[in-house]
Amino acid sequence: MPHKVALAYTRYLSPDGQLLGDLPAWADDFNLLTRLYRQMVLTRLFDQKAVALQRTGRIGTYAPTLGQEAIGVAIGSLMRPEDVLVPYYRDTAVQLMRGVRMEEILLYWGGDERGSDFADPAVAEDFPICVPIATQALHACGVASAFKIRGEHRVVVTTCGDGATSKGDFLEALNVAGTWQLPVVFVVNNNQWAISVPRRIQCGAPTLAQKAIGAGFHGEQVDGNDMLAVYDRVQAALERAQHGKGPVLLECLSYRLGDHTTADDATRYRPADEVKQAWLEEPIKRLQRFMAGQGVWDEGREQALIGECQGLVQQAVGNFEAAGTQAAESVLDYVYAQWPAALAEQREMFLERLARRGGGSNHE
Ligand SMILES: [Mg+2]
């Protein structure tokens, strides 16, 4: 029998948007709730557009964030500008809130290095998207170590999926974070599937949050589809790290409503009934029902919001298309600060081959 560990689990709203208990005081701020709701809607509309752009061959692979918008919006709205995000590949919601532009996200997934060169100075120190599984957790600990050594009261937030928690890199990161009591918050987006591997055969522990206990720090679970709950727990985790009380592992229980990426077809391995059930618990409808029940949301506001967000998405697609294509050799440009002499010959060969194909540089 798996060992049971008593861990906190937070949920304020039932799947149909009914209040299950007393809310924290901040939840009375309907302007805040509207902002959080707006950001989830914007993320979903952008996400749909990104998938459509991939289907029509205008960007490469894309990892949809469908169904997990609340987690990213909570993180993005609570991190301070001086904090640093070390993201994984399903973080559209967080990146947009941090100040990464929609067209930059499209450039990234279009294979264009400019997509990781964020124009907004507010996000200059955030890391680019990490596609290798769990390696970013170690980078996050490196950044958090620097903050601690310099005596800076800044926090690192790093994210990953449920599958990443089985990787050595993740466990090593937890270990060093606990040993050195680093100001880092690990947010696990447990969307129940690691590509085609279901959570139940991913790990023998009943929760992923309890991995923090072995590393000597706080772990807890939250309903990742309940905007109010996830906001509340991300806020508590950030405060804890800010005040030198050590790292936190927050496991957000959600569901990946879309495919793993546009290179996947989840209908080949997931039961339709399970997905149908998950749609009943998704975060946007849940908060919308709650707000409608409180008398602060209606169909007119919904339609106005959708129109506004669609306009923003369309504008970003226009900016993305106007950016043109980057030279093929740009794939080499950002690997090293100074190109190593030992690789000079390989670079020359690559450039010669590009020139022979006529597909060489079109930038200065
Ligand atoms: Mg997953």
C-alpha cells in the first residue's frame, strides 16, 4: 500500500461554480476576479489561434494550455516584476501575464530565436521556454541560490508537468532547494497525463506534492481548475519563499483537455468519457458561473470580452506574420556567448551548405 501522508488540499469552488466554504478576503474584489477571468479567456483564445496556425503550417509544434489556464494566470498575476520565471513548455498563460508578447510566443513555436528575446524589459530576466523535461528545475535552483547569496528578496517560480516529477533532475532540484532552503516555488501542473502515460502508472506515491517532504520542505495540493483556490495557494507559497521560509512544492490538480502537443493525437489512448467528464470541471466556466451567481458577470460582458480578446489575438498574429523569417544560421547564434574555436569548422561547413542551397542569410 502506498504510504499516506497528510497534506493540505484546497478548493473553494465546486465544478459548477458553487461556493464550498468561506472565501479569503481578497475574493471580494470583483475587479481582481474580472482581471483573472479576462486573462484566462485571452489565454484560451490565443491558444486556439496558435493550434490553428500550426494546423495551417504557419508555426511548428505547439503545446496547448487548454484546461489549465487558472494555474498560469494565478502564477502570472502574483509574481512581482523582480521575481524570475523559469518555465516549461505549457506556460502560455504565465508568460503572457509576465509581459511576453503573443507574437513572441508564436515566433518561438515557429522556430524563430527572436521569440525568446523578450522585448518588454520587465521580463528580461525570465528564462525562455524549456522543452527538455525537468532540467529547468535545476536552473531555477541556480537562480534562487544567486538571490540567496546576494541577499536579494526575490523568488523563483518554476513549473513542470506531472511526468517531470519522475525525472532525476526534478528530484535533485528538490533536494538542493531543501538543503539550502532556497527561495523557489515549484508548481507542478498535474494534468493527469504525461503524453500517453496516465498519472496512476507514473508514480507510486498517492500525491506528487509529498515529494517535498522527502526533501525537507512544504508541499501541498490544490484544485488547479479553481481559480480562487489556486490564486490563494500560489500567493501563500510566494509569501513563504519571499520571507525566507524556504521552498514550496504546489501540486495543482488539473486536466489536459487538449493533445500533449500538436504532434500528438490523444484520442488514440484516452477514453472519451474521461475527457467528457474533465470538461465539466474546467476552470473558465467554473469562475464564470461563480461570478454570474454573484451578479457581476453576464452575457453582454462575456461577448464584449471575447470581442476585445479576439482583436488582441488577431493583432498579434499580424505582428507575427510581419516579422518575416529569420536566417537559418540563427539556430547557432544563441548557443554560446562566444563561439568556441573547436566548432568553427562545423559552423563554416553549415554556412557553406546553406549558401549552396540558396537558403542562407537574409539578415544583417
Ligand atoms: Mg502532464
